[in-house]
Amino acid sequence: MQGGGLVRVRLDIAYDGTEFSGWARQPQRRTVCGVLEDTLSLVLRHDVRLTVAGRTDAGVHASGQVAHTDLPADTDLAALVPRFARALPADVRVTALRPVPAAFDARFGALRRHYVYRVCDTAWRADPLRRSHVVTWPRPLDLGALTEASELLLGEHDFVAFCKRRDGATTIRHLQCLKWTRESDGLLAAQVSADAFCHSMVRSLVGALLAVGEGRKPVDWPASMLLATERPSVITVAPAHGLALIGVDYPPDAELADRAAVTRRVRTR
């Protein structure tokens, strides 16, 4: 429990990013954070401010987004999920709420984020019912080449070539998983996990790898970009609608404070 009779609450969130201008609040734009904070504040009759695990870009989806806020300790959390469902628009949902320790921080406490990016390279193109969540690719993609090129990117590197710089933010990240699979319906899915991602990193990695998959670039080309000291113009950012945040991992409760302290340290080469 927090001072002032508050308790920290974790929110699990899902949304279709098609009609949102990303997570973060922006003047005169419809954003996930703006819709959630405004709706939750209306339902609870007091201001709600959310801290989120990953600020997704415009058009990016989520099934496993996580945020936290502090609410009055006497709030009936079990009743809030259906109340929020009635008040929220159909393209965003709070799927669960639960109390967490005061040290829980949705952003800085995270161990890793998990994304999936789906591409359709079949001759008949993407299923019309999934067209808002799958990128149609006009040329066949080589799964073996995608896999080989992806493995060369794993580990801790400066991913400045694959990121849009933000003032004061590091571009050093630990890429823990980048794995492509051919799903039963023919789609190609890239599973991507890291301790954190910088702006546009996943989509830039996918864009570079697709160039390898269709044979325009050699398998070692994306990894060669890790030597860059600034973002090159040759890397294409893949379309947003193929990407979804599907999960966020956190340490045990006893390790939350230590994890947040480690994450706040700016990494350098």
C-alpha cells in the first residue's frame, strides 16, 4: 500500500492500433494512452495517469501491453474490468487489473518485451479478415536466409542503425530473440524479444531482414549495419500494422526495485 491510502495496480491491456496515433498522448490526436486515461478518469471520477511498458508507434497493435497506476486502496478492482469494457471503445480493452507491490514499475521494472511481426508472401496474399494485422509482401521470402541473418543480430549491440534517436536515450540494447517461423496458414512470423527497444527498432530490423529474405541483400548485411555510428538511409522501416506487442516479463516481487534501478542506468559502449 502507498502513502495516502493508495495501492499500485497493474493493468493488462490489448488494442487494435489501426485507428490510433500510437500510445503516447499527442495534441489533437487519438492515442491509446489518451483514450485510456480519459475513460478511466471518467469511470473512477478522478484523474488517472498511466506508466506503460512500451510506447508503441502509430498503427502497432498489442495483446500483452502492461501499465501501472496508483488507485485508492478501497477500489473494487474485480468490478472495474466490466465497467471499463462498457466505457471504452471497441478497439481497446483492459483485460485484467491486480494489485502489485509499490516497487512495481511497468516501464523500468520490465526484464524484456516480446513482439511478433507477421508477413504474408503467399501467391493469394493475406486473408482479408487479417489484412489489418498482416503485411502483404509481393515477392517470396526465403525462411532460411531470414533465419541466418537474424541469428547474426543477437546479443547486446548499439542498434543506432535501426533506431530513430531520442535526446538522452541510449540505442544500446540486448536482443535476446529474433526467430522466424512459417505458420500453418503460410504466414511468416518473426518473434522478437529484448530487454528494451528503441524507437522503430523492431520495424527497422524487419525491414532490413525482408531485403535479405527476398534476395536483394546478403545474409550478413543487416549485422554489418551494427558498425554504423548513425542511422543510414538504406534501412527501410517495415509497415506498422504487421507488428504487435504480445508480452512483457517482470522479475519476482522481491527483485522489482533492483531491476528498476539497473534499467534506469544509461548504457554506453
